[in-house]
Amino acid sequence: MATNYIFDVTDPSEYNWRPMDTLTRELVKEDGLDDTLDWAAELPEGSLRGSAWSAAYAHWTSREPQDAVQSIIEMPPSDDRNQAINGFISALAHQDGERAVDAAPLERVFQYTPENAALHRDI
């Protein structure tokens, strides 16, 4: 219902992340993260879907950063993964801007190797 409303009143060709971000954060609170990610995966490709993925991962990162980063590591390359990374970095920036800048070399952060194991523990 709310998803249909957002698609009706938001022009996907003009990027406006706030409506979907707000809806996604409410869904996480009401339905839990797993159901929200399932919902986001069913949205049509485009900016509104991207906003949903980013918001869900921002919420998750602010509460369980280790689990969020592990999930991103396990995701295959995709637009959804890119938006999950965006949400992850956004949550870090909100909490600690310097930490977010340190995490910015994403290939290093999200490709687990023995050499960067300490980095994963610090996230």
C-alpha cells in the first residue's frame, strides 16, 4: 500500500531518496530487517529500489555493523550491493565521519582477506 503510494507520487527519473528512505526505516522497525530486505528485493530496478536498499543497510549498520558488512561481503556484485555499501558508509559517516573516510576504499573493506582481517574486526 505505502509502496504504491510512493511510486505514484515520486518521479523515479528525478532522484528523491527521502520518501523511500522514510518508508524503509519504518518497515524495518515494524517488520524487521529480513522482511524489509525481501521487500526491497522485489521492488522494480531504479532509484526508489536503490533508496530502499541504502536505507535498510544504513539502519542495519547503525545497530549491527559486523553483520551488515559480512552480508555485503557475501553479496554478488550488483546495484543492490552498491546501494548496501552506500547505506553502510552513510551510517558510518553519521556516527563518525573520520571512520567513514577510513572505510572509503571499498574494495579493500569488502573483500575479506587475511591481510585485512583487522579492518573487519574494527568495523
